[in-house]
Amino acid sequence: ERKEFHVIKGAKHNFAKPEFEKELLDAVIAFLKKVLV
């Protein structure tokens, strides 16, 4: 399992608020696009 996804899972576990999850998801997608492109 890749480190990034482990970190994301941990963050989602720690901050399980729906409004935070959407912001987190947007940030994660932007981060992954930067890293993978």
C-alpha cells in the first residue's frame, strides 16, 4: 500500500466530519495531480 493512501486513510479517520472530508478530498486530489503529472 502506498504511503500517500495510508496518510489519507489516517486523516479521514481522524477528521470524519463531512465538510472537512470534502475539503480534504479536494486537497488530496490537487496534491496527487501535482505528484503524478
